[in-house]
Amino acid sequence: MSELPELFDTHAHVDGEEFDADRSEVLARARQAGVKRLVVIGAVGEPSSAERAVALAEHDPDVWATVATHPHDVDKMTPAWWATHERLARHPRVVAIGETGLDYFYDHSSRELQQACFGRFIELARAVGKPVVCHIRDAHEDARRILREHHAAELGIIIHCFTGTPDDAKAYAELDAYVSFSGIVTYKNAQPLRDAVPCVATDRLLIETDCPYLAPIPKRGKRNEPGFIVHTAEVVAKEAGMNFADLARQTTANAHRIYRIEPAPGPMA
Ligand SMILES: [Zn+2]
Ligand SMILES: [Zn+2]
């Protein structure tokens, strides 16, 4: 078999309007690059993002969804938004609650409100028995406190688009969290982030695009898309001391485990 090793994009915003013109071509290119499966994050702006993510997952057997409201937008949340998330969270194609968390870099919503909503989304994850996808920027200590207070380790934790230090990576290991690296890890000035890769246990390592944002080198500056994850995987493999195929196999297995998705039957199955 000359098949490419299967890759899993654990965090893609392919529900967004950036992909309205060519979504099916983007997903076809992803498959050609070995990205057989992905999770679309329905959490940007209004809950229509969550609705779109679930609709995509309903129509494509290799796509799953998450639902929540990004910490940037929690100050706009209404009771109706919460009701939509509470309904969609139970949908069988929804594999996690997120992205939720704390962003103290932008502070688009007040920190108090971000913390309160993060806690409430973790409790929603508990109510539906699913893991939580966390967006944490410049707020790792508060995030770990809240994750601990809500016993999120019991549900499963993904720290998406990890941008912390090697010590942060080690501290998340105490919460048994999965740590996901985006295209940022390929950037020239990201040596401290590359240094964090070997601090994550290989069975807790994930990769993602966070597309349309953060295209990896050599695609930096372009609209990102799931197929570009190959470049991120190459760098993470090197830093983890693994060859590309082993890194692909390991991170894909990890993605299936944390999202509780049955692995695809393959030639080696
Ligand atoms: Zn994020
Ligand atoms: Zn995201």
C-alpha cells in the first residue's frame, strides 16, 4: 500500500464563510494530503457557527463537530445562545464542548465573565459526558485552577493551539490533558514552543490547523486549510523525535481516543 499515513485535524473552522466558495474542494484536498478526518469547531461568534458545524458533521461521515462560544464572544451570550448549545451538545455528531476558555491576550470579554462561562461550559460537558476543547492564551494558571475546580480531567481536556512554555506543558500533564500544536510551531520565532513538544507525552500529543488562521510555514500568510497540517506534523515529528509516519499514527490514535471516535478501518486494522 502506498497510502499516506492518516492524519487527523483536531481543530478546524471550516464552517466559516472563508470556505463558502470552495468547501468541498478544500475537504477533497485534505483527503489527498492524508487528512481523512477532522473536527469542526462551532464556536466563533453567534451559535449559528455551532449550527453550521453540526450540519457539516451530519453530511460528512469523516467530520465531527464541537459546540460552544469562544471566550472572545462570551460577553454577547444570551439565554437563547445557552439554550442552543445545551440542545446541540447532546447531538450524536458532537464529540466535545469547545472551544471555551480564557484569552487574556485580547481580553475581548471581561476576565470574570470568561472564567464564569468557562466553568459553565465545563459543566455542560459533564452533563453530556463529553470532553472539553480549551482555548487558553496568557491565562494558563487561571485555566488550570478552573479545570481543577470543575474536575475536568474526568471528562477529558484538550488544550488547543498550545502556546505555553515547556513548564506549562508539564503542568497540563498533571491534569492528564491532551496538548495540540498548530502551525505556530513552524514559525521561526517559536523555538520556546518547539521546546515544549517533548514535554508532552506521546499519547497526549495532538495536531491541528485552527484554519483559516495560522497557516504553517511554507503557507504562512495564506488562508489555512486542513491539508496544510502536513507541514505542522513534520515539525512536531522532528521535535518529538519520531518519524513522520509514527507521529501521524500516534496523533491520529490520540485524536480518536480523546474524541471517542471509532478508528477508521484501514489496511492494518
Ligand atoms: Zn482558539
Ligand atoms: Zn479555534
